[in-house]
Amino acid sequence: MLEIKGLVKQYGKFTAVDHLDLSVEEGNIFGFVGPNGAGKTTTMRIMAGLLTATSGSVLIDGVDATKNPLLLREKIGYMPDFFGVYDNLKVSEYMDFYAGAYEIPYGQRDGIINPLLDLVNLSDKKDVYVDTLSRGMKQRLCLARSLVHDPKLLILDEPASGLDPRARIEMKDALKQLQTLNKTILISSHILPELAEMCTQVGIMEKGKLLIQGSVGDIMQRLTQKRVVSVRTTGDVAKITYVLKENPLVRSIVQHQSDLEFDFDGTDADLADILKSLVMKGIPVTQFKEKEGNLEEIFMQVTGGAAL
Ligand SMILES: Nc1ncnc2c1ncn2[C@@H]1O[C@H](COP(=O)(O)OP(=O)(O)OP(=O)(O)O)[C@@H](O)[C@H]1O
Ligand SMILES: [Mg+2]
């Protein structure tokens, strides 16, 4: 559905997107993660045909985004990170305006607009002026308007930013529903755990490059080869350290008052053996568990601690 090859965007001498390759299959939700200034918006604007690339190619459903802007418009729905709404327009008029822009005949508009307002939970606001809507509502309206022409690929630039937790859940639900309609969705965000829950794939971008991409599970596995285990005891922590030091698979040990953490380089069976040896030595172990990597940590690992 989406195939980006060798994409470069320079603003003067500054390279905002640096030889980016990315492919997303139909029906996937791809999460674009990266710190401020990584190049997410720039990439998305090129995909949406709003910005010309310096070099490289972007194919969307077989259409060359750089060469065929009119056909591209049919294929994609774009929700920008910042957008204005017009004064003096009611929600239904606003949607009608966009349906008109996509040359949808009058007779078909209600049949398209009503289900979309349902999807984003704004059916009861049809006759309200758009500039009086709350920010979250405007954001959902913007999602609805990007769907009027039934695009195959949705490009959403931080659709959940600034939303309260409830509005976030609603936005997420709307996106999940869109996935069931077999839309392909590209979504950028700084909120990593949220993306993990909803995306089929994620890519981590920094300084114009995609550092790593794959399913959330894949990325975790590739990055969390180092296993970290925490142990807690009601007894003497030093005794645990003593036992652990005898094991060649245990790397570094960090001791606290009633617990410790150690890096470990072995299999699950090896781990079970360690627990067994602790218990055999009569140490009262109250907790023994492997720490799970989360996306935030992974993000920090790959980007070397760049700000979220
Ligand atoms: N019109 C422009 N002229 C010059 N530089 C620009 C322009 N637009 C963006 N940049 C630069 O390109 C880089 C990438 O910006 P971009 O907006 O794509 O980042 P982003 O990943 O979307 O960041 P954020 O998370 O803050 O939205 C930044 O360093 C930015 O300063
Ligand atoms: Mg941005």
C-alpha cells in the first residue's frame, strides 16, 4: 500500500529526512514514533503531496505521490498536526464543504457524512458551530473530514495530542473501527505505550532516519536481549549476591536494601536453576521476576536518550 524508497528532504543545507525507506502493507496500522524534529511531519506532508521531496520515491497504492497529485488525493486522507476550522460553519456544513471539495454529488453526501459523524461520536453536534467545539471534538471532526472520500490510506499526524484520556480512548476506538474496514493507517505520536496497543507495526525515527521498524513484539525482542531480573527477600540481600556471583550467566548485580537486580545471559531453564539454588540455600525469596521491556525504554535505548 505504501512504499517509500530513499526519501530525502532538505531545507536548505539541513537534512530533515535522510534516505528513508519504509513499506506498509494494506490493513496495517503503522506507528511513527520519534522525538520533536525527527522528521515525522515532513515525511507525512510529502506523502500527502503537500511538500516536494528533494529525492527518493513515494508510492501509494501504486500511485507515485510526487508525480500524480490528483490521483494521490483520492487515495489518501490526511489529518495535519495543526489545523484551523472555519468560523460560521456548522458541523454538518463543514463536512458538506469537504464532501464538495472531493466532488461528491449532493445526493450522496448525507449517506457518507452521517455514518462518519457517528464513527467519531459527533452525531449530536451536527448543528453546532465548529468554532465552538472543544479541541478534542475538533480533532475528531478533522478525522471525519479526512474520510469523506473513502481513502485507502490515512495519514494522521499526532491525532491524539492534546486529548484527555477519555477522548484518547474514543479516538483509538475510531481508529480500530477503521482498521476493520481494511484501511491502512499511518499514525505519528510521542505517546509510545498507546501506539504499542493499537499499531501492528512501529518505526522509530530520529534525525530523519528510521532507526528500527517491525512489529512491537519484534522490536522488543531485538532490543531486550539483555535480560534483567529482580529478586526480593525478607532475609539478607548480601546472601543472594553471594549465590549469584557463583553463576557465570549472571553479569552485573545491583544491590538495594531488600532487593536486587541482576543482568542475566541465559535461557528460562537457567533462570529457574538460579531460583532453585537460592531457595536451596535457604534464602526467603518473596519475589523473583524478569523485568519486561516497555516501549518507552526501547525508545530511549534506540535514540540514545533523546527527549520524548
Ligand atoms: N519549513 C521548514 N524550513 C526549515 N526547516 C524545517 C521546516 N519544516 C521543518 N523543518 C525542520 O525539519 C526537522 C523535522 O521537522 P518535522 O516537523 O518533520 O519533525 P517532527 O518529527 O514532526 O517533530 P514533532 O514531533 O515536533 O512534530 C526539524 O528540525 C525542523 O526544524
Ligand atoms: Mg510533527
